[in-house]
Amino acid sequence: MRNGAKANEDLIYEILSVVEEIPEGRVASYGQIAKLIGRDKNARLVGKVLSQAEYYGDYPCHRVVNHAGRTAPHFREQRELLQEEGVVFKENGCVDMKKCQWDQA
């Protein structure tokens, strides 16, 4: 991530500090996190940072899904971790964003 990436250490920790605030049993979208740090168009950057978050500490990255509630394709344990916290999934396999999206207000 350090070589040629658009994310510097401050930005990485800014993203991770938002993720750290997502309460148990709630989810946020990549775009929601991007918006909270003032980078509305950088949802993909948030995803990239979260894919490498284990290098920076222990963060509840499993609580971040895409805008439609889809879990990360290469994160097999994500659904199980969310279900253990009481997150509700719809029949199509996506998180029920109406019931479970984090309202940070």
C-alpha cells in the first residue's frame, strides 16, 4: 500500500478510526465511511485500506459492506461474524441495510 498508493498513514488511520466507531450489530457502507472522512468519491479507497487493515491493528472491518449490503467476496467469515452480532440478512444474502445500517448521527 505504501508504494504508489494514494493513501498516506494519516488517511489510513482516519478511515480505521471511523470503522472502530461502528457499533456491534450495525454495518456501514464503504461510501458512508468515505463521506464521513470528507472524501465522498473514495469508496474504493476505503475498501482498499480495509483489505489491508490487519497490518495496522485490530479493527471491526467485518462491519463494512457495500451500499447494497453485500459482503466482501474474499472475506468468508464476514457473514458469520455479522450474524453473531445480530445483523439481519435478507433472502438474497445481503445485509438488511434498512434495519442494520449504522446511523452515526
